[in-house]
Amino acid sequence: MFNQTTSKRSAPLSSAAVIAAATLVLSFQGANAHSGMEAGAMPGMAGAAAAQELTVGEPGAPTKVDRTIAITMKELSFEPNSVNVRLNETIRFVVSNKSEVDHELVLGDVEAQTAHRKEMIEMLEKGQDMHGDDDPNAVAVKAGETRELIWKFSRAGRFEFDCNIPGHFEAGMTGAINVEAKR
């Protein structure tokens, strides 16, 4: 069901790195609070979302869910940080934010995630709202809340679920999705 082994990118952080990441996260959270941003899925990412749909799959139908996977968002990590799914399996992700800051969960390949992070930083620098409800491959979850994302994995391969709020991925908030062809 879940492969809870640590990914190769998960390395212990030095205390200085943890402090720097926490400072960065808190500064961005403060910027979000002062600009009136609300948590939801990410807007303004129509191009990125379209690219991710081609690489990671497509929105799933609620009536065709094969399995439910619970993902817990902690301060700067996901639990579990790795999941295995079968090709063409439709998953209901139940995403609970147990931290004190807002997070997002975005499904995509490495290239799409990198592009999304760049867009998020640009939006933050321009003072634009980073949250909305128009990306089918993403869900933003306010601190203490739970949301769902239903996704059909129509391509085999290795993908990621990341929090692309500036500073969060860099602090280790990433997970692996292994989509295996049916046997």
C-alpha cells in the first residue's frame, strides 16, 4: 500500500539550514497574511496545469475511485513521503494539514514542479495572489484543515507531490509517486 521509505533527496538538515528554512517560510507566511491571500488550489497556472495533465494523468471521477490514500502535511514534510499506484488507478487523496502554516499538494513531474515553483516566486515578488481554485492537479490546504484531490494516473513513471509555496519544497516538503504498469 504505502512505501514509507525515505526518498534519496531527503537528507538530514543542519540546524542552521532548518532555522534558515523556518525563517524563510515564516516570512512568506507573513507576506501571505498581509496581502490577504487565501488558501485554495493555485490560479494563473493554466499552462503549467495543462503540461502536468499531460505528464502525470488527469482529474479523476469521484464515482470511479479505486483507492483512498491519506496524506498528512506536517510543518515542512508529507507523511507518507512516497506512494505507489497502478497505471490507470484513480486515487482519492485525503490531504490533512496538521501544521500551523498553509500548504499545497501539487502533482507533477520534476520539470512541471520546477516551473510551478518559479511561477509561485514570481507571483509572490509581484504581490499577486498565489491561491485560487482552478488547478485540477493541486489542492491548497489551510492550517488545520482537510481537503481532497481525486486523480487518475494515466501514465506510468515517477512523479512528485510537492508543496511549491516558496521555501517549502526547498525545506524538504516533497514526496514521490511511483506509477507502475499493471501486471
